[in-house]
Amino acid sequence: MGREPATVGLLAVSKTQPAAAIRDAFAAGLRDFGENYLQEALDKQAELDDLPLTWHFIGPIQSNKTKAIAEHFDWVHSVDRLKIAQRLSDQRPAALPPLNICLQVNVSGEASKSGCAPQEVQQLARAITALPRLRLRGLMCIPAPSEDPAEQRAAFARLRQLRDELALDLDTLSMGMSQDLEAAIAEGATWVRIGTALFGARDYGRPQ
């Protein structure tokens, strides 16, 4: 694919996985872990506080969850409206560095998916860059599922185009999961969010 391996980060999606699995992944060299469910993540963070892990929140964000997210995570990939960004900035502790933010974009226009519309990216991104306790790093997407590599690449290329059109100093494209990571990497992903391919099938019977 013509990419240097060091230019693509592996974000281990550890939702529904026990803390022991994260500890094993750490022993194998992984440092960045993505969580969708806040209470589950906080429990695992407490259990694993002896490890130097970087925590990424990648799920939909409700207003009543922003304080805990601002206090306990290093990255948030799923900001899709200004109200949430403002709350995260206001609630980010002064003792911590600015919170790394990705703006989630609904590149496929699915009604069931979170994310701002592509035409909203410019205004929302520039508003986020003005918030003092956040650092806008780039864009994130979860395209409509497809087994066609050309369709996969087209969706990821759209996100890359949107980032480039912003003309801001952004270094991040969070895109690609276990089933489409090759297409995402080919289109410039800097974080691929991998769960099943690392940990196996998830047990959704675990408490969230």
C-alpha cells in the first residue's frame, strides 16, 4: 500500500473485553485502547491503573457522560455536535493536557449512524478549534458496511477530502475496522480501530 507502518496507529477496540484481555494486549505491545461504553471503561481503567495506557472514547456521547469522559480519556473520536465539544472543553481538568478530538462525520448519510453531515464539517471544525481545552486532531467515520473494496475506498477518500478541505493543521484520520482496514489504510488512515481481528468475537452479554 506504500505506507510506512509507523504512520498507521493500531487502536485496539476493547469494548466488552475483560481487563485481563487488555493486560494481555499490553504485554504484546499495544498501548492504545478504544472503549464505547463509559461505565465499563471506567471500571477497566481502575483495574488497569498500573499500566501506562492511552484511552480513546469511540462511542456516541450523551451530555450526561461528558464530564467523566473529559476527566478519564486521552482521545475522543466521536464528537459530532458543538454542544458536546463545549461540554468536554469546559469539563476537561486544568491539570490534564488538552483533550484530543476527532470530529465524527456521517460520510454515508445513514440515518442510524452518529456523525455530523459532511456539509457541517467546516463550521463545526472551526468552532472546535476555538475551544481552549480541546485539540482538534482530525476526522473519524464509520461508513456503511460494504464488501466492495472500491466502495470502501470511496467512503474513506471522502473523509480524507473533507479533512484536506479544512486547511487546518490536522494529522488524524480515524477510519477502518477489522473488515475494511486495508481500504482505509490505502486512503490515508492514521488510526485503524480493530476489535474482532485482535480479540475475537465480542460477548455482548457482558454488562455495559
